[in-house]
Amino acid sequence: MTIPSLVLAVSFLPFFEAKNTAAGFLVTPPPEGTSVTCERPSFMTRETCPACEGKGELILQEKNFGQADGRLGAGLKKRVKCAVCKGKRKLDTFLKPADLTLQVARDREKFVSDHQGRGEVPVGQAFVKPDDYEQIKGDRAKLKLIEEAYGKPCNACNWTGVEPCKKCDGNGTIPCPNDDCKGGWAVTKTKTSYTRTKSGGSSLNGGYNRGGFSSSGGSRRISRTEEKINVHVCPDCEGASLVLCPECQGRRAKPCRKCNGMGTKQKGYGL
């Protein structure tokens, strides 16, 4: 199966090759002083803030939620610093976990294809040269050591050591949690009840009384409730309508819980 091509600034191939070289030292010890560093690539990047689209600020134009009915002129308009990126225009975040998964699959496919093309023999996740394999193929203990030296991918994160944040589904931001927030504006309604007394008026007293109308006295009480719509910039998101995810702080992902961020199966974690 061919993995779709990605354009990411990271590659796992050096990581896979370094692990393979280190595992191969168990067959053919390296010259004295030789060392190999098996480090995964950095997954951190800086991406455009989704709230301000990289502008660093927001231009807030008050919308009409009913509060402007009958009002003359435009509603409130103001320019504010983006509360999500703090005006920095970009966010420090992990690459998208879904993209990392595809990148791993693509690089692993190439790693396997290259070593198979050279006629090497798989030992667990590692590959051993044909001549070296002939020396150890009957040594189960050594074969086991090579497997363990290379390692197996964590079932949860598949080599990456990170898992998508479940709180934000790997987005880094969540919709504003304020129930009153409508696109960055807090909309609340208040009701005021009042009662007033209305005096009675003149009335016809069934005919003439002393040549005219008689005045009817008395009064009646009238109760009414008025509703007022209040609109102001949301205090929670400060007009952005989004907030940084409180779980991952906008980074989209967190260290994998099953492998403690190692990327490989760890003993004692039920893997």
C-alpha cells in the first residue's frame, strides 16, 4: 500500500536508521568511540493563530442581537489585541497528530522497502545484513536482544510519543465556554417588572346629571415587564470566540500516557 505524500518539516527516517544501526552493533561491535544518537525529530512548530488569522489583533464590530432595534448609527466597533495568541500572531504547537501518524507510516514504508531491497533480513522491527544474519540465525537470545534494542512502536502513539488532546480533538483551541458568548459578544437579557396606577377618566352617567357628564373617580393598577438586551465584549474570550485548550495549552497534543512519551512499548504499562 502506498502512503499519501505529505509535506512536513520532519522525517522519521534518520530515527529509524539510527535505531537499526544501534541494534546492528549487537552483531558487529562498532569501532571504539563510535556512538549513535537515536532521537526522534522535533514535532514543535509555529502556526498561524486561528482566532486572528495571523493579524495579532481583532476588529470587533457589535452585532445586532435585538439591542440595536430603533437605534440610530452603527454599533460599537473596537480594535483589540488577540487574546488567543496574545498579539504574537502565531502559536507554539505540535504538528497535527494525524499528520504525524501519516508521516511515520510513510517513512516506515520507505525504511522497510530500502532494507528489503538490499536483501536484508527482518529481526523484529530491525533489519540485519544477510551475512550477519547467517552468523546469528540460530542464536535465539541474540535475536531477542536485537529485537529489544530496536524496540516496538507503542500501540497508542506509534513511535511519535505524543497523543492528540482529547479535550480539543487535537485542534489546540475550543469554542468559548461562556454560555452567553455569541461570536465573541456576551449577550444577556434582563427583565424589569413594575406596577403603576392609572387614574379613572370621565364617563357618561346613564344620561344627564345637572346638564352634563359626571366624572367617575377611582383608579386601577397596571403591571408590566420590560426586557432589555445587554451586549458587550465577552470577558472570557475577549472577542475571539475561541480560547486556548485548558488541557494542552494550545499544543494540540500531550506526551503519550501509555509509553510516557517514549514512543515505544514500555514494560509495566500493559503494552
